[in-house]
Amino acid sequence: MAMKRSVFNIIVLVIPLLGAFLGALLTPHNVKADIKSCDDLAALEADPLAQSAPVDFNDIQANAVITACIAALNDPLLGIKMKQDETLKARLYLQLGRGYLANEEMDKALIYFNQSADLNYPAGHFALGVFYLVGEDGDQNFDAAHPALIKAFDGGVIWAARALSMLHLQENTEYYDPPKAATYQSLWAAR
């Protein structure tokens, strides 16, 4: 009887401690803090679904963005939430891509822009389109830029109109179309 009582006392003491420990590790507050950090450090002005004030590309603190966004994406509770809300995951991928782009890790930036676009995130398509339009990896690829920018524009990213205007002013390409460039430019100007 004394042994049963000792085991019972130990269990009674350990369960609240274990609960407090797990609760501290897995509280929704921590998940929200991870997401908020990623959002606050790398929100894209062109993103109509952004959750924080935009961060100018020149002001991105690449290592802080990469750390915050990876922490958010790897959070166990966030993983559960992201299965229900792919928009959140796509936004975090976009912002992680911006961190890698600012860190001049073009191959990693492209991976995360693609992952965001693969989840059909409009600003992910925009980032991917601009990446190819300006040739961030050293080579412009208008054939990849055009469909991505169209998807972004159709998804409500008005900034894509500006990029499409630039694309349609590229002489000696199949996309050269000054009237179409002017139309997109007027849409951009009317924003």
C-alpha cells in the first residue's frame, strides 16, 4: 500500500510539471510569435494578403528573416495549422524566399518562390515572375516570367501590371507589344 501511495504521489507531482513544460513549448502564443516575426521582417508591399507593414527589400535583414521564417515553418503546432491553411504556408515561403534573395542565395530564393507559387499564392507568382523578369539568377527568362506575372495579376497583385508593362517593352522578344505595355502601365498608374 505504501508503494502504491508513493507512485501515486510521484505521478501527481510529475503530471503538472510535464504539462507546464509541454505547454510552454507548444503554446499558440509561440506559434503566433513565429509567424509574426516572419511577417514583420519580410512582408512584401505587393502582397495583397500581407499581414504586416511592408519591408523595403533594401531594409531586409536577411539572417533574421531566414531564422524567423524557418522557425515558423518548422513549428510543430504551425504544421497542424498550415495543413488547414495553405495560404499561411505560402506566405511564409514567399517571405523566406525574400530573405534568401537579400542574402544573395538565388537558388534557395527560387526554391521558396516556387513553393509559394505552387500553393497558388498570388504574391508568390509575382515574386517568381519578377525573379525571372530581372534575371536574379543571371539569366532573364521571359517565358517563365510571363505566366507567373499573369497568374499574379489575375490573383489581385496590381504590382504585376507594372512588371507586365516592363515585359511587354522588351524588344526583340515575342512579348514585345507597346500597346499592351501601355494598357498594363495605365492599370498600374490607376491603382
